[in-house]
Amino acid sequence: MNRLLTLNRLIALATALLGATLLGCNDSASNAAARYGGQAAAVPVITVPAQLADLRETLTSVGTARALKSVSVYGETSGRVTAVAIDADTAVAEGDLLLQLDDRDETLAVELATVKLADAERLVTRYNAVNARDANIPESQLDDARAAVDSARIALEQARVDLDRRRITAPFSGRVGITEIDVGDRIDTNTLVTTIDDRSLLLVNFSVPEVYVDRVTRGTPVDVRLWDAADAPVSGEIVAVDSRIDINSRAFIARAAIDNAADRFRPGMAFEISLNASRGAFLSVPDVAVQWGADGAYVWVAEDGRAAKREVRLVKRLAGAILIEGELAEGEPVVMEGVQSVRAGVALKPLSDNLNSADNG
């Protein structure tokens, strides 16, 4: 039965093409008939409605990973190292000791400042006690004593800050790197102590063409895999998009975040980023419907039973179809078969319904 339907369809198409050929051979006669009041035969064609289709493309780019937080640790002061508490690639918590410098002078300074503050506070207490009985201490002298207390308190805080700077600690939780410092070394503020990375989340910057500027946004999912590796990709998402387009590359920078709780990856690794992005909806027509002329691409549409030419711009070729832009509305019947015999204003005889009826029968 299917073979019979196919044979019927082929016969109908052959008949239509034969009629179109005969019509082409007698084109001048038809034109003359139309000029002197006659009417040319309608051209048999097959039409399909133009349909909207979402243009989705897979973008692939390469970027280098960086840690969520990363820091190179330097000392705030110079001194001799008395203790090293750095074990490479181990976890440290915020405030953990990394390096201890000789702090004997600073410890003594804190003790001295503590004594001076206590002495200044005792003097103020004594003045207040005397005034409570006889009011013999002038107010100006009492103000000087109180100012001395404030100065002593500030001196103590400064001494404590100096003492605290002798301890180099982790600024946040993460993984500590290698150090080249040993006990007994003398360091200054230009000496690199170590590095710390919070790699629980990795960030990868990559380039995206400018045409996707309004399509690639925060929250867009991405697939991430190690560059030139056969491992299965891991999921991530866009967490930031740059505010400007690079005028040389005509692209912008997007930043993807990768969950690295399993600690599989390291900062500095190269990753391939893939994402599916939409360029918007475009009209889709069969590729055989698109014709070319001196002014570019065009299609024929059936408008009130006659052929009308519509110029279009090709957006992308797909399998058996072309996405286009132009003066064409969704649902308009586009001529797919018989375009060789179509001229502007010629009457059309759509065969689509007849062929569909034959197939259904």
C-alpha cells in the first residue's frame, strides 16, 4: 500500500513538472495571451508554511582555572624565623599560624605598656579618691591624668599590634602551598612565605562572541572538562559576565564556576568550556525553496493565489532547511517545488493538499 502511495505521489509530481516545462516553453505565448485578454494556466507548486525555529548553537572555549580565593602570603615586618608551621597542600583554617618570627622585643614592649597603663589608671583612681574627700586636686590636673591613661592604652594596643605582626597567620581557610623558608632564616616584607588557595570552587574565565551578549548570563549552565582529556564533563554555571566587549576580538569575558568539593582539580589547569546558547528564533524554510538572484537570496510565496517574491537573508544552514530573515511572516506558504516555473504575479496551483490527501488515502 505504501509503495502504491509513493508511486501516486511520484506520478503527481512528474505531471506537475511536465506541465511546468510545457508552460515554460510557451511562456511568450502565455504572456501574449495575458496581454490580449487571455488567461495563462496556473503553475502547479508544492508549498510549505514558514515556521519559527530556535537557533541554538554549542559554544566551546578554553580557559584557565583560578581558585575562589587565592593569596600570596608575605610578612608585615622583618625578623628571624623561630618556627615554621607550613605543611604543603594541607588544609589550614583562618587564623592558623604559618610562621613565627622572633618576638622577644615585642613581648617586652607589651609588658612595659601594660605596666604604664596600670600606673596611669592608679593615678587617676588616687586623684578621684582625694577629690571625693577634700576636692584638692584641680580639674586640669585630673584631665592630664586621664589623658595619660588614654595615651598608655593606645601605646599598649600599638605594642600588641607589633607583637601580632611577628605571627604570620592564614588570612582564610584553604590549602597551603610550598615554602622555601626554614627556622633561622631572616625574612623581610619582600619575602614570599607561601600561598593559600581556597579551591573548593574554581573559577574559569573564557571568551564568548558578542552576538551572545544577551544570551549568556548569570546562571547559564555549562559543561566543563579538562583540556584535551577524555574524562566526562562536570557541570558548572556562569557566575559573572564582563561589562564590555573587547574591540579587537569582538568578544566578552564570562566566568564559570566549578564545584570542586571533591578536590579533583587544581588552580592553573586548562579547561574546555561548552554551553548551549540561543541566538533567538528565526523562520525556517526548506533549503530547496531559497533561490538566488542578482540582488541576493529570495523565496517565492503564495499570496492570494499568486506568486510574490520576498528577499531574505540567510542566517544558518541546517539539515534540509535554512534559517532566514526577511519580509516573511510565520505561517506564510513558501514555494518548495516548482520554483523553476514561477514568475512574479503568476497564478499558483498548490499541490500540497492534493498530495497529502493522496497519501492519507
